[in-house]
Amino acid sequence: MRIRLFTLFDLDPLGLDDPVMWGFPGFPSFDTNLARWVLAAEDICFKNPLLSYFFRLGKCIPITRGAGIYQEHMNEALECLSNGAWLHTFPEGKVLQEDAPIRRLKWGTASLIVRSPITPIVLPIVHQGLEKVMPENYWFGKRPLFPLCNKRINIVVGEPIEFDLPTMRQMAISMSRNLHFPGKGWPSISRYGLDEAAQRCLYVAISEQIQIVLENLRCLGKSSVK
């Protein structure tokens, strides 16, 4: 069984996107064995023991913003991939409600793709309309107490992305030989000969490829609702 890694363009302020969007017809929403694991912001979803317990039951993995791609719980996400689980990520790493082009992606998703023992298939997904369900500036600069009803939500699922990692690794190693910058202390990926400089080149290449696909889906989604 091939490993699956889902990516998503995140527009929602309160985590509505992840549970709501999986409710479309034909999706195995109530099969806990097939349910996704998802990276969730620690400062939002794990603020106290009650929330932590709730989101852990929902197969959420706490991620500390700004702690880097080698933080402790990224290893837990990598273990999920190693076991053939579906992992859902938010590659922009930040809430965005404006109608704007996809920003530069964080390298966390790319690092999981590279470090996984079996190269994952990335399924890009873009959604539009959830920012109207829970708008950040609904009433005097505050969100509504409850999600708003009768709002149109548009979900665009792209074609799966597969990466030729052997070729991309060799290109990254070659490009990194002439690069000089302050290191972050990343461990090398010895089985592939990837030092920190090569990892950076590889993560940039993968992230840019995903970003282009997501932006194309965003434009497709906008044109389909006009």
C-alpha cells in the first residue's frame, strides 16, 4: 500500500476546515482506521489539558510554530507515514482569510516527504468559502460565536503529485556545493548523503512544486464559482 500525504491550502481561523471538508459524499468520514492524522498548532489546539485530550482523540499531532522541522512531534508525524497512515498537513503554516496567491510554503511538508522511508504521494487540496463560515472580522473585529450557515464552500482536489526523489536529491547535492550560509544545526540524512545545504535545496524544490500546483488549483476554484 502506498503512503498518502494530503496537503491543504488553509483559510479557516478555528480549525473548521479539517473536520468540515471531509464530510463530502462518499468520503469514509466515520472510519477511524482510515481517518487522517493531522498536524495542529500547539498554541491553538493544545492550550490546556481538556483541549489536548480532545484533539489527541481526533488524531491531531501538536506542532510548535517556529520550532523548526526537526522538532519532537515531527518524528511522530514521520512515524505515521512510516506506518502507511494518511497524514494531513497545512503547508502554509498559518491562517489566511484573504483572497491572495499561495505564499511560500514552510519546509515541514517537504522534509516529511524526503525523510519518509517510502516516498509519499501528495494529494493537493484547496478550499474556498470557509472564511465566510467563521470570518475573523464579523462583528466589531471579532469572530461570530458560532459558525455561520448557508455559506457556499468550494473544495478543489487536484491530481496526485509524485516526486522523483533520487533525481531531485542528486540535483540538490550538486546545487548545494557552492552554497554558504549560517547553519541551523540540522542532522544530516546520511543514507542519501544530504547535508544541511543539500536538504535546504531539496526542500525548496519540493515546496515550490507543491506551491505551483496549489496556486493553479486556487485559480481554478475561483473561476469555477464565477
